[in-house]
Amino acid sequence: MRGLLLDVGGVLFGPGSDLEGLSALVRAVRARGIVTGIVSNDPGGANAQWLRDLGDGVLVDDVILSGDVEMTKPDAEIYLLAASRLGVDPEDFVFVDDLEINVRAAVAVGMVGVHHVGSESTIEELSILFDLGEGGDTKPW
């Protein structure tokens, strides 16, 4: 795997989310040279600047908001756009979302899908997929 894409609402932010743990995992993945991005159905506009500000290495490499690109999940085009902008084939991405329909759509374009039902299980699954190990310097949380 050479790329990681995450949803925002329900994964990074929201009830039961572990922003600290997931952020640590994203940092560990990025430290290994893996590109990262956020793909959100956020409508964009001025109120979404805080989301855009998570890009350029602040948390992830790129932020794709539906309102900015006029595409929405689960349309295939938004996943393909994210892969293209990050310069990695869709087959080399892991996509994480709390909505099963969005995960299935990402899988349909060739990505590995992770259905987020809780931060602990998502962190564990991503640690396995990206071979982060269980201890020492590779432990993301």
C-alpha cells in the first residue's frame, strides 16, 4: 500500500472518534513515505477552510472536499481524482469511511476498503495493512 485516504465526519471527528490515535497513525504512515488524504462530502465554501488547512502536511498531504471538486462519494470519480492528485494508482490505496456504501465504492475502483466502526479497530487494521508493528517506534498511538 502506498496511500491512505480517510473520511472526516464519523472517522476523524464525531462521537467516539479518537482523533489523537488516528492522527498519530497518519503521522506514522506519512513518515514511511505513504501519501495521505482526506476525502469528504463536505460542501466546501468559506466554512470549510479548517478542513483544507489539514492538508499540505499539517495532517495529510491533500484534502478533497465534494463542494470544491463538484463530486461526491460514493461516485467513482472522487476516488479516482484523489488517487490522481496524490500520484498513486487506486489499487495502492486504503480508504477508510464510516459509511459502508462509500467503502464499497472505493473497493469498486480497486482500493482496499476499511469500514470504520470504531477507532480502536480501525487503528488496529491500518497498523496491519501498513505493517506498523505492535511496539517500539512503529507503534502509532
